[in-house]
Amino acid sequence: MSRPTASTSSIEGEPLRPTASAAKAREPMNVLIVGVGGQGVIMVSKALASLAQSKGYQVKQSEVHGMAKRGGTVFSHVRFGPQVWSPTIPKGEADILVALEWAEGLRWLPFLKAETGIFICDTKRIVPPFACLNRRPGAPLRYSRETPAEVRAHVAEGYAIDATRMAEELGNERAANVVLIGALSTALEFSAADWEQALAQFVPKKTIAVNLDAFRLGRNWIEEERTAVDDAEAPLAHIPAPAAAPYNVRLEITPAWCKSCDICVKLCPERCLRLNQERIVELAQPEKCTGCRLCELLCPDFAIRVHLDAVAKEVAAMPGAKA
């Protein structure tokens, strides 16, 4: 995997980087975590709040659970310092903005401090299936078109990280939020050991090892970017466009995890799913499935994964070949 690039800005040559110790001199340190339901926004905020509290800071945390059903906007305010009065961060006062999804990161940019704020964002794009009438990959989308290069001009220090792909290479895509925690950890003066101890309390016990690897990967990635030569013309990262090449849709269904809730069946835009005689979801009409991933996003038990398998070029080039 080619490593995404990052861009930082500074004043008089010094990096603009708030630290945990800065919270002692002013009140409070403001960290805003945003994303989409199911990405682990709340876990990130709880780990940070717990760590700050363990170090003797007064901590206030405010979060929105309403869309945590998966697919909707989720955000969490974390404020810590010697004394904190309000649990919410005013617009333009966030020291650090951590975004687990690209469009959500852009939506919350007005909350970041213009002069010194740090923007840490996963390049993952979760496009709502109903953002366009044509739900096939490559179709025009009602999704933010801003590029990382354009965003760079509006932040003091910015990092666009392909955290999801990094986590996939570790064997657990859901550890992407911990990759971002690793990136966040470099902006605060808590030790790596303290972060790892806090993480171990909030991730599933069976996934501690892979999550610690994800944390170290994100931390090392940021540290390498900060020591790299700054190229003023380089974009923060490249966000690939939706796949336009021929593809076949493949649903990976784990029957043991399906609880027969019927959510995916009722909300499938193409009506191509059904429950079989054992009340387990199955793809009844494969030819209708567009791979929109709505079933995957809505499944509360992670029983469905949608794969878009590329069609071999030589097959796709044949006259009359169908994707």
C-alpha cells in the first residue's frame, strides 16, 4: 500500500500542536470526535476521557447516541483541564478534530480553532445509498467533493490517513478508529504506555493485540509524517473515486450471527434479500443487488459483509460481456 501523505502548517517554523500540559495553563483542552454510527466514535471519546481523568484532570464529555444504530452522524465532545464548566465545545474552539469519516470531518471543520487546530481524518467515505438514484459504484453522488488539497488551506495542521486500509491490513477493519487514536496520541502529552493501558479497558478482550498494533501503527505514521520534508504543494492524501470498473457483487453472510431482525430485508432498496426457512437472511435475487452496502451498514450484528469483486479485464473486454 502506498502511504498517504500529510500536510502540516506552522507559524514561524514551529509546529502548531496543542498538548496535554497546555490544559494546565488554560481551560480546557477541547477534543471533538466525529463519524458515522458503528465506527466507534464513542469508544474513542471514552478512552480519552478515562485517560485524562486518571491523570487528575477534570473531564466533561458530551455525546450523541441517537444515530448510533449505524449509518447516522455520531459525535462526542471531550473537554479536560484543571477546571471544566461546560460539556460542549463552542464553535471555533476545538483544539483537535478527529474524524472517522471524510464528509463528517468536513462538516465539523467550523468547530476547529482556525489558528492552531489539528485536523486528523480517515479518508474513508461512507456514502449513503440514497445519495443518488443510481446506486451502482461510479454513479454521480451527492457527496462532498472537496479534496484534501483544498481542505489543507483551511486548517493549521492536517492529516488525512487511510486508517481503514491500515486496519484491514492488520486483519481487522474495525480497528480503524484505534489507528486514529494512535494519531491523536501524538498531539497529547500522555505516554504511549498510558494510552495502551486505557485502550485495553475499552476494546474487546480478544482484540487487544490487534488494537494495540493499530494504535502503534497510527502513532508511528503521524510521527513519520511530522519528520518528513514538508511539500507545500502535496495533498494531504489521495481519496480514490468510487469503483467504476466492472464488478460482481458478493454477499458474505455469517448465519450464526444473524438474529432474524429483518432490518436488512425491509430496507433493501432493490428488495433482493429475504429470510429463509430458518429465518436467516439470504440473497434471493443476486442479479438485482447493486452492492450499495445498506444491509451491511444497518445490520446490528455484523452478519453481512458486501464485497465488490473486480471482473477480470480480459473478460470485461469481451464483446457482450456483462459486469
